[in-house]
Amino acid sequence: MFWTTTTVSTTNAKQMATYHTDNTVSFYTVNKKAGDAIRCLKD
């Protein structure tokens, strides 16, 4: 899964996500407290 987020308010972000299981792009409004707006990368 890959996702990216853009801040829309102090509490929410717009999220765009793609999944490896299909060819769709999904859009969500997510609460920043859920932690989805943070992406961790590992070398």
C-alpha cells in the first residue's frame, strides 16, 4: 500500500491510497490522531 496525505484542517487530512491487490485509487478524509498522516520508511 502507498499513501500520501495533505492537511485540510488542524484535525483532518485528505488521504490518497493505492493498494497492491487492485488497480484503484481511494480518497479518504482521515483524522490526524489516527496516525495515517505519518509515513515510516525503512532502508
